Amino acid sequence: MSAEPIPISPSRSTTLDTPTLSSQSSSLPLWDRITTWASENKAVVYTIAGVAVVVSGAGAIYYLSDSRKSDKHEAAEEKKRASKKERRKAKKEKERGQPEAREAPKQAGAAERSPTVESDSIDDLPEVDESTVDNLSEQERKEFSTKLKIAGNKAYGDKSYNEAIKLYGKAILCKPDPIFYSNRAACYNALGDWDKVVEDTTAAIALDSEYVKALNRRANAYEHLEKNSEALLDYTASCIIDQFRNNQSAESVERLLKKVAEAKGKAILEGKEKKLPSPTFVTNYLQSFRPKPPPKGLEETAELDEDNGKGQLRAGLVEMNKKTGEGYEKASAAFDKALELRDLGDYEAFAYNMRGTFRYLRGENADALKDLSRSVELQPTLSQSFIKRASMHLELGNRDAASQDFEQAMEQNKDDPDIYYHRAQLHFILGEFADAAKDYQKSIDLDRDFIFSHIQLGVTQYKMGSIASSMATFRRCIKNFEKTPDVYNYYGELLLDQQKYQEAVEKFDTAVEMEKQTKPLGMNVLPLINKALALFQWKQDFQEAEKLCQKALIIDPECDIAVATMAQLLLQQGKVTDALKYFERAAELSRTEVEIVNALSYAEATRTQLEVQEKYPQLASRLQGMGPGIGGMRG
């Protein structure tokens, strides 16, 4: 389970964008959901790793606006505020008689919905083909094309699609109009001829690059052809032209981002080397359990031959205590070798516990579960193995199995404070804050010296809206744990969430200095990242914020939160190409498929922005002029 406090979802935006727990994100508007990726990673990934996360770690994606209104009242208000120019444009669009916005891929059990075109009556139809059209005057061509279009619309309404296709084709001979191409595409759409849909909508867009309905229709066809990246590009361009007011198109972007990211994520996961995450992640996971001396006989001073299992087990503990990337790698290898060499005696259950721990950290969940299950079989009193297995079950979405493991742990040792602490994490993640607070308090009652129980209780109080109680808890923490940098870091996050920037920065600075003094070789970089966010929000000091993120990455090059935050800072400045590289790097650093897909969704959104600007240069200025949450900061 997680170790330290879990994230708070503030009631107002205090970071680059509004953070939420990932379990809640499905209820958010599209662009809010897309823009919470880094904050969700900080909230969920580091919750599992054992880090208190109060404020989000990232901001608004450069061109993804959250100004889109889903509420009917807000939509009505938006309509009232429309300018005369927009009204004239709407009237013109209506006169053009464009087909409806798009036809979504058919869903099982869904009622079929046909696109609409103009329909009128006509007395007679002109005979026209390639051999005769050149003999017509410009006025005749115009008149003939109108009659043929109206006839095509009627045929379409009668579902005589092949006849409508012929009529629209003749209208196009007379006058290559984007509406005619788009209407013919609607016929091909009804017949399921997606290649023809793409062909005709492409012709329409060539004549009118901002023809939204043609873009949406082509995007729909691309999606049927499983050309999801192309579909994503068209829907995104459509959203930008419509200023993100079309919920249907925006939902299509969201759907396609997920499709594209999932496809790429599976490929990455299949070829991904199983390795330990950043030292920051590993340290915070390990310190989520109360520190205990090594089992008797495995002390650093014990005389053990490293050619046997016991010696390797002891060597792994020594390396682990260094709290460095190299130390963790050596520890992992030593625990593997210890079980290969055997001859562990009474330490066998402990060895399985440690190997399972590092297998879990490497993302080898199936093997980790086997190791921890073997550990509890050999030594049921080793409650930590139940707790760690519970955290894996929860990460895999099996709440019942996690709860059962906590119950079994309590049967073995009902006075183990770690049980209550980690069970509280389960309650917190599930939004059961009252139960979480109760378990955190029980953990404190059993052991008042474990700092993270106090911190998490304060975070839970904050999440429940008891701001005064939360701040009082943190002030007591500072008094009782004045030499512990984590207290200042997480207290700073609370202050940052309340927009008390000066105080927050002071707390982050204190945490950084303490980290340097106490852990010079393996300092926690989160205070540096938090300070970067504070300076960005407070003063929009991009330069200093970037420097702090770069410093964090020098100390811990594999810290995914530092990478994601750097990507967001670059994106906010319009440095889209550079931001894309960091988002892709974040995907590489992710541990699980869910984390990889989240990271890739951000990367694909950023990549699509670049493609839109390249393919539709006239839209580039709109991206930067669409208000806060696009190119600027929403504080």
C-alpha cells in the first residue's frame, strides 16, 4: 500500500490545473481529465510508493481548453454572449446546408442515426456529364449544381444512397463545392464505404480547410479504418475551430487519445525491461513501513559468508540501507541470489518477503504475489508480508483480497501499527475518509513515533474539509518532528494549496536543506519539485522553476514526477516539441500499464497539437489566443 499521505483534491484550482484523485477523474470534463495526468501520477503512483501528495504536480496542457461548457445553463449563457460576427457565421453555416457534425462508430445495441442533408423538391433535372459540362455557362453550371444537389438531398432522405451519389457527382461536375463533396461522403458513410468517405471529405477540406463537419466525418471514417492517429488529428482540429464547444467532438478526442495510448502502451509494456523505479519512489515505498532492526543474526556486524543465502540476505539489507539507486539495484540482486543459494533456515520467509518487495517495485506483480504468499505460508506471524500483498491486490483492483489480507494480518498481530496505517491508505484511496482517519489515529495510538501516520492524518482532515484541524496537526508535527524534512515538505503542500505562496516556499526550502544534510547521496527531490510549482504559480517564474526541476533530475534522473512537471512547464511556455520529449520519457519511466497509458495520452495530445499547427498553420494563433488554460496559467 502506499506509505505516506495521499493526495487532496482542492475545491478550487491552485496548481497549473485542478487536481483530482484518479478514481474521481472519470467524472471530470474532457480537458480537465487530460490535464490531470501528472497530478494523478503524483497522487496515485506516489500514494502507492508512500508519498504524501497534497497538491497536483502538473498544469494545463497548452492547447486543451477547459473553457468548454457541459452544463446546459452555461451553454445557454455562452450562446447569449456570442458576438454578432459569430451569429452571422452561424447563419451562413445554416444557409450552406451542411450535413450533421459526424456519424459516430456504431455501438452494440445503439439505435442507428443517419446524417442529414438538405432536402427540397425539384421539377426537372438537367442532363450533365463530363462531355457536356464544358459547354455550360457559369450561370448554368451554378443553377444546375443547385438543382442536382437538391435532388441528391431528396434521394438521400429516401435512403437511395447510390442514386444520391450519382446526383452529387453531377453537381460536383458543375461546381466543385465542399458541401457537395461532404454530402456525397454522407452517402458513402451510410453504405460503410470508409475509403470513399475519406476521399470525398478530403476534397471538401481542400476547398474549405475549416469545414468542421467534413473534418468530423473524415475523422469518423478514419476511426472505422482503425487509423486512430489520423482520426485524432481531425477531431482535434475540429475542436480548435469550434473553440472546444462541441462536446461530441471533444469526447471523440478523449476516446481516441485512450485508443492510441493503449495501443502504444501495450507495445511499450511488452518490450519494457523490468527494472526498479527511481530511488525517490523506492525510498518512499520502503519508509512506509516502520523501521525495524534486521533479524537477529543478519546484523551488519554478523560474520557471514556471502557465498551462502544468509550472507547474501545480509548483503542485500546493507545495500538497501544506503538509499541510493545503485544500492537498491545491488540489494535486489542480493535478495534474488539469496533464494537461489538457499540454506536460509529461519530466514526463508523473510527472504521471500524481501525478494517479493523488490519484484513488486520492478513491476513483476505475479512473481511478487507468489513470493509474498510463500512468505506467509512459512511464517504467518510476519504481518508485513500480508500488508505488502494487500497493497498489490489493491493496485490490481482487487479490494476484497486486500481487505482479507489486512484481516489475516490482524489475526496474527492486532497491535501492529503498520496494519492500521496501510489499511487507512486503502480507505483513503477509496474515498472512505472517516474510516481512514480512524485507522490513522489507531496507528498513532500504537506508535506515536512514526511521522507519516501524523502527516497522513493531517492530510485526511484537510481532505474532509477540516482545514483548521489539519493545520493544527501539521503544526504539532513540526513541534514534535522538527528535524524531519518530510513534515515541512507536506505542510508546504497544504500552504501551497491555500495559495500561501511565501510560507509554502519557506517550508520547501527548509525541507531541501534538511534533505541535503541528512541524505546527501539520496535526498528526496519532491521538495524541489514542489518549490518549482510554487514559484510558477506565484510568480510565473518559468526559468527558476525549470532550474529546480533540472536539479531534481540530476539528483534522481528517473523521477517521473520531475519529468512530468518539466514537461508541463515547457508546455505552458509553448515549447511543445521539448515538452513532447519529456512526456515520452515519462511513459518510459512508468511502472504499470495504467501509468504508461496516462503518460502516453499526454504525449499524444501534445504530438497532435504539433501536427495540427503544421497541417493547419492558420489555427496556431487560435491555440495561443483561447484564454487561460491554453497558453497561460490559471491560478
